[in-house]
Amino acid sequence: MSSTDLRTKPSEASAADSVAEQRGAPWLIVTLREVTVKVRDKSFIITTLITVALIVGSVVFAGIMGDKSTTSTIAFAENGRTAALVASANELAISKDQKIELTAQPVASGDAALETLRAKNADLVLAPTPDGYSLTGLIDVPGNIKSLLADAAEAQALDFNAGQLGVTLDELTAGSAVTQVLLEGDQERNSMAMVMGFIFSFLFYMSAMIFGLPIANSVVEEKQNRVVEILATAIPIRQLLAGKILGNLILAMGQLCLFVGIGLLALTMMPTEIPFISVVIATSGWFLAFFLAGFLILAAVWAALGAMASRTEDLQQSTGPVIMVLVAVLFTGMYAKGSLLVVASYIPVVSSVAMPIRLLSSDVPLWEPVAALAIAIAAAWAMVLLGERIYRRAIMQTGSALSWRKALKLED
């Protein structure tokens, strides 16, 4: 007589528990699958590493070039006035914080100076002329050195002419000063905001394309291959969509945080002090928050477009307006100023770049980014609900591609 052992083995019990847990949170299964498949993709890993290397390399290169001084050897015939000009140019470069250093090399004559230049023992030749000075180079004359010597020569001429007239240089130049005044920020901060605005715009555009468009492609492929009909028997449609969006959101935010964090770390470790680094760090946090809301809006739109399409080719037409929005975000970050930038900072998706640029370029009251972020979050919530409704109703529809109006008229 045989008996059946009704006891469950430990491995079977754990498997059963795992299945039960999976049935309790199917959206989590889809989310983890989206993440794990992507992070194991060699092309994704290589692209991420290359981007990190480019970020670090560009920051280091900019720091090295910014700290690098331009040196030049100036040959000239022994002349007190010319030697004084070179010395004055060095003093002027220090006063203007220009990283230019000129080395005087007096020689016996003008012809000897030219021979020194041809032998490449000097970089430039400076010679007096009836109208001032001539600056001769072998194949070119650096513009920054020419400008510096021109300013020094002008100051030298004014000083000499003032002495001839029996007045001081200050008396001669009285009333000629022009002072630069900016109503918003300063020149250095505006330049920093321009650079960071391009970086934020590019990162938003790149992340939206890399992690947003695949949502639409994945949805339409599952629909075209009828895989979604099999998935729908095991996973609720709503949770299938939630897993797709959350998985790509985690990937996008993770990669973006990595890029921003590496870039800020490289900036803080530079040997030279970076102006407004604290403002850049604070604004980067706002950028990540606005990116989260903007990406949710786009992800919901991508999912809806994928559900309304019948073939992958349909996406080439339906995704055109979304691409235009992303291009608008890119151009806003690079060119928008004044009132246009203020208005754009309250428009969802575009505000992901516009508001951080405003925070970088000027002092903005705290309530403005908070209000803009609240508007973006509310728009993201509304768009996710709309996208989920269209996805749930259109994902099982076959035939021709659906329009937004037809998709909204469908019933569950």
C-alpha cells in the first residue's frame, strides 16, 4: 500500500510564496523587468559609461583651459618706449585678470628682431611706427595679445599726450568712463546660466528620447504581435502600463542623477574655484524635480500613442508633435529670455528647463518654482490618468490606427 506525501517541500513552498507575491504586485514585476533588461543591455552600459567619461573630460578640459595662461615672447629693437609698452601690457593683463604673460626680448635692430622671429626664437615682433606700433607674427597674430597691446599702447599714448599738454592723464580722460550695469544678475552669472541651460536642455531631450520613445515602441510591438492579449490574462492592463512607465522613469531618473552628480562632483573638485557653484548645485535639484513631472507627462503620451497605433510605422506620424515639443524645450533652454522665459517656466514640460534657467540667471522668489512645480505635477497626474484611460481602451483594438477622439470614445 502506498501513501501520498501531502507535505510541500521547502523549495516548492518558496516558489508558491513568490508566485503569490507576484500576483499581489504585478506592476512591480513589469517594473523590475523593464529595469533589469535595460541595465543588462551592453549598448546601454557602454553609452552610459561613455557619457560619464565625456562629462568628466569636458569639465576637466574646461578647467585646464580656463586656468591656462597664454605666454608669448616679444622681440623688439632696444628701445625704452617699446620695452615700457610690453611691461605696461603685463600690468594691464594682471589688472584685467587676463591670463596673458608677455616676455620681452630686446635685440640689436629691427632686422635682427625679424630674423629672431624667422628662427622661431620669438613669437612676435613689436616695432614702433609713425602711427604707433606694428605687431608682426610668423603665420598669425593672436587676437587677445593684439588687443592687450593695443589697449596698453592707447594708455601709453594718452599719458604721453597729456604730459605734452601739461595736464594729468585723469584730467585728460575725465568724463570718458562707461560703466556696465545689468538689471538682472551679472555678466558672469548670465554666462553660467547660458551654459547650464544648454546642458539641462540637452539632458532632458536625450533622456526623453532614450527612455520615452521605447515605451511607445514596446506597446505597439506587444499589440502588433498580440502578446498583450496573453499578458492581459495574467496582469491587469492598468498595472501593466504602470510597470512600463515606472520602470522607464526609474531608469531615466537614475541615469540623469548619475550624470548630474558626476558633473557636480567634477566641478567641486576642480583646483580653481567655480563661481556660483552653490547656485548650480541647488538648481540641479530643482531640475531633477521638474524632470520627474515632465517625463511622467511624456511617458503617458508615449504609452497612449503606442496603444492607438496598429503598426510601428504609425508612430512615425503620431509622434511628430511630441518631438516638436522636445525640440521646443531644447530651443527654450538655449535661446529663451525675458518675458518668454518667464511664461515658459509655468508651462508643463517646457518648465523642466525654463524654470531652472531662471533660477540660475537671477534671484527668483521661492513661491515661483514651487507654484510651477505644483502645476507640472498636476498636469502629470491628469495626463497619466488620460493616458491610462486611452491605453486601457485602445490596446486591444486592431485594424487602423486610432485618433485621440476615437480612442476617447471607446468603452472598456
